[in-house]
Amino acid sequence: MKTNMRAYLLDTNIWEYWYNCKGHPRECDNIQKKIVGLISREKKSEKFVWQLAISVITWGEIDYGYSVMLKKEKSQEIEFRKFISGVSPWLVPINRHTAKTYGELRASLFEKYAPNNKKTKGLRPEQLIDPITSKELGIQENDLWITAQAATFNLTLVTNDKKINRIRDIARESFHIDNWAADNR
């Protein structure tokens, strides 16, 4: 029997929306509906299996967020970690294949969007300016790493980050992205 396996790499904002229903009720509801739909689909079919994943980068962003909180609420951090651990996501590593994909994505991003006079100066992606609109591209280094992980391990990246669209423009065709927080999904 052949199994149709689909794994989803949840971005930091999706974990936060799903956990913090009081702060993001609409997004939380949309995410929960999507997960209930996946559970229902899995129960109906012996051939469909799905898995949630979390990036080591996301864990770092969570650690950073709790480290800089003005009001240190250790119990809040403990509860959030319990929530994620209770889901038992696969912890997606960074390996040499991820690093190669990251390098290719970053080079493609610079090739497509960096103004010619800035291509050799080693700017970080978040420093790039769109040559047409003169606006910052707003792409962050962590987004590139998480995208590289999703592409390397053939995962669907689940995010509500609108800045990811520039990365999607240069990513391979096999790169899958979804937004479970958005309405009508």
C-alpha cells in the first residue's frame, strides 16, 4: 500500500496564532479548522498521512522572544513550549543540503532584486531595495533559512508572512507554501 505523506513546516507566526487564541482569534480558528480537516482526511483514508514540523530557526525565534520580554512570565513560556511539545512536531535541522539550498536561494534573490551597484557589497537580504518601487524588500535572513529547510526536505511551508512572496518568486517550482491563518482557506 502506497502512502501519501505530506509534512507541513509551521512558521513562527502560525505556532503563535494557534497557541494564542485570545490574541489572534480569527487566525487561531482558521488554523484549527485546517488541522481538523487534515485529521478527518487522515481518518477517512488509510493512504493519507500528515505530519507537523518546526524549524530549529523557529525555536530560536521563540527563545529570543521570551528572552527579551519586558515582563518575564516564565509560566507563559513553559505553557507555550508544552503546547508545541504536545503536538510532537518533527524538529527540522539545518544540514549541508539546507545550507546549499540557502546559498542558492540567497544568490537568486540578489540576482533578481538587488540593484546592480549593490550586488557585490554583501548586503543582507533585509537591506535590499526594490529597484522599481524604491521600497525595502523586507526579507529576513531567518525566512531564507526556513524556506531553504522547506525546499530541502520537500515540506509545505505554512506561514502568514507576506514578505515570503519575494522568496517564492525565486524558489524552485517544487517549493510549496500555504497560509492556514488566512480566511477562506
